[in-house]
Amino acid sequence: MRSRQRIARKLRGLKLSQPVAAPVLLEQDGNDAGTITSAVVSPRYGPIALAYVRMLMPTQVRCCTLQVTR
């Protein structure tokens, strides 16, 4: 998972707007942003998922919108 001596992707928890069936590709502004590896509907949080997300943004960014591609 390393690219040029830095981590290329990180495992992240995501809160989803609707349930999806994994595996699913993620996009941001038309570019590959990562892959949802597993997804469930939590009784407490609703649809949630684990995804490997590309690390192109600064680590201080805590929220962004990613699009699911089928």
C-alpha cells in the first residue's frame, strides 16, 4: 500500500447516505478515490462502510463527499 515511500491508501470508516453492496468503487470529482470493501446497516448509525481511500487530501480534512460508481 505504499507509493513513493508514502502510504497510498488508508482504511477508513464511512457513513453512507444509503446502503450499498460491496465491493464498490468511490470517485471524487471524476477521479478514483478508493474502494468500499464491506458495508452494513447499523441499528445505531444507519448505513456504514469500511473503505480503502486514496490519501490525496491533507489529513486535517475530516469530511468530504465521495460518489459511488456501479
